[in-house]
Amino acid sequence: MLKKAFLYSTVLAPIIAGLFIGIHVFIILNQSYHGPDKEFVIDSGESFSRINYNLYKEGIISNPRIFHYYARFKGQMENLKSGTYLFKSGVTIPEVLNILHSGLSQLLTVTIPEGKNIYEISGILVENKVLSTKQEFIDEVHKKIWIQKLSPQAKSLEGYLFPETYKFSPNTSAKKVVEVMLRGFNQKTKDINFQSPLLKNRHEIITLASIVEKETGAKWERKKIAGVFLNRLKKKMRLQSDPTTIYGLFPNFDGNLRKKDLLEKTPYNTYAIAGLPQGPICNPGLEAIKAVLEPDNHEFLYFVSQNDGTHVFSKSYKDHSKAVDYWQKTKANREGRSWRDLKQ
């Protein structure tokens, strides 16, 4: 009996205890983080103990002692790379350590400028290695599950992907990118009263804002140009906006707008159709949206580019024709002028 007790205490008990400890450690290592996707910053020169503490404080890991032992076992306590990381819901302790040690999931800073359309945005995302292909983004923004929640009049998410500087991890899913950009739109426009005496709903307001965004490189002209388009709508005049016609040619637009394009009747060719195009032609910023809701009150019906991002405005077609002759048909007035030289 004493022999059996001795055998249990000296041999079996440590084995059983070790087994229970191993199971406990295994369970903790495979416990996943269940919170929202979270950014985590490591400052240059930050110690492992500080990183470990911050991970625990942020709720990304559940047990700092196990994380410490695991990192020491893997030989990865040194050289954790500084930077900003994105930890997604479901990540485990081994995955957290691997991300921090490899640095592969450092966030990419991507700027989506005002006035870019979905095809251009897809190119920016691929160029910055957020997405692998343009088509996955194009497919995502056309999914009915998004559109039904957003606006029944919309054909895609064009107009509702807010232009902003974002941070994404490499190879983020198109779905996640869309979620983030839509959240940006909702946050930035939450205090805007989408009411207009002439436009029926938010979709029409965003549509006109997208046209205003594309028509001028001069921020101070936005309200004036919005006023022109609203004046034309009141008078049942066609908008005759080149950018809307160009959008109807995407994704196959080659940079040249031809006369035949202006004659072809499409849902976006405002030379051939009355009223607004069927939807936004780009993703406008806040100022363009506000310009449509608070336009300048004037009697201008026409404007023509001065080839530097600004425009000459006219009340009559006669005056407009003179401005076109001067600024567009006189070679000397076109050469050496660019909207890139415009002082904002």
C-alpha cells in the first residue's frame, strides 16, 4: 500500500499535474479575442513587458503570463516591430505573437481623394496592396445587401464611400473595406439635414453633389456651380455635364470624350437625358454635399472652364458662347494652364 502511495506521489501525480497544466495552457493559447477589430500601437523601443501589459489591458490577450512564457518558448521576445497593427476578432495568442514578430500586419495608410469613383478607388486599393484585385471591390459595391440598407434608388455604393484617409491591413477583404468606408460616410454626414426644396431625397442630393465635386477644382466655386445646376433643373434644362457622360463610359473610358459619346443616350449622359443621371458619378466630400444643400442664390445658367480649375459664369447663352470662344477655342488661352497650379 505504501509502495503504491509512493509511486503515485512521485511518478503519477506530477504526470497528472503536468497534463492538467498542459491542457490549461493549450486552452488559453487557443482562446480567441472576441471584441471588435482593434488597432494596437507599439512605440519604438517599447519593452516586451510593456507590450504584454498593453495587449492584456486592451483585451487582445486573456493571460499575460502565458503570453510571456509562450514568447520565451518561441524565442520571440526580442525585436517585436514598432508600428500600428490591426487585430481582428478571432485572433489567438500564437497569432498575436506571430503578427507582432513578423510585422506583416502593419496597417497601410490609404488616402481616397474626394471625387474618385468606384473604379478609381479599386485601383488605389490594389496599388496600396489592401486588395489583390480591382474586381473584388467592384463586385462588393454592387451587392444588393449593401444597397438595400443604404438607398433603394442606388445602383451601387457610388457616392457613399466617404473620401478619407484610412488604415487597412494588407489583403483586407473587400467586404471589410466597404464596411469601413460606409461607416465613414455615416459618421461624417450624421448631422446633415438632407432636405432640399428641389431635390426629392438624399440619393438625388448625393448625385448632384458628385457632379459638383467633379466640375471644379476650386473649392470656393462649389456653391456657385451647385446654384447653376439647380437653376437649370428649375427651368427643365438639361445639365449638359461632361463628367456625367464620362462616368457612363467607365470602366472603359480611355481619357478622350468624343462627340459621338455626347450624342449617345445613356443613364448618365446629361446632354441626352433630362434631369439628374441615375446615380452619383463619384464619391463627394462634405463641402460638395453642403454646397448642394446651401447653394449660392444667383441667375447663372452656364459656366465654362478657364483651364486652371476655375470657371467663367454666364446668365445667357450669348455670353456663354463668347466665353467658350475665348477660353476654349483660343489656343493661347488653353496652353500652359492647369488646375494643378490652382491655389486652394
